[in-house]
Amino acid sequence: MSVDLKSAFRLSFVTGETELPIPPVSEILARVRSGPVWDGASIAPADDEFPLLHIIRIDAFPRETVWEGREGREAWERANSATKHDV
């Protein structure tokens, strides 16, 4: 028995109103890249909620390096140890 995965899953976008059959990956990525930075795509089974895959544009979010290497991690942990609460 063969399962057609393109029919078994549906694609939806935050900016879209309908679920779509799965197009080629290049088309999904092109739409995500050309849409608003907050838009994203979700792929889920057509008749269920899980498993679920999100493709979210994160290139517009600022990034911050918290630490680099062991010394940086230890310094960060010392600086932030006051905010940790042991239970």
C-alpha cells in the first residue's frame, strides 16, 4: 500500500486563510522569503494536528551572542547567578 504524502499533509500560512496541498519545497521557501518577516508556514497532517512543522522567518530578529567558549559561559553564569532560584 502506498501513501501519497502530498495528499496526507497540508500547508498553511499565517497570512493565508486556506490549507493548501504541499507544493515543492522551493515554492514554500520562496513564499516564506517573499512574504512579511512575521509570516510563517505550518505543515501538518491533513486529518490531525500532529506532527507539526513550522517554517518561521527569523532573519529580522536581532541576535545576541550570550557567550563564547568556557570562560565566557562561566562569566555569564556568574553575572546571572543572582536571578537563579534553587528549589
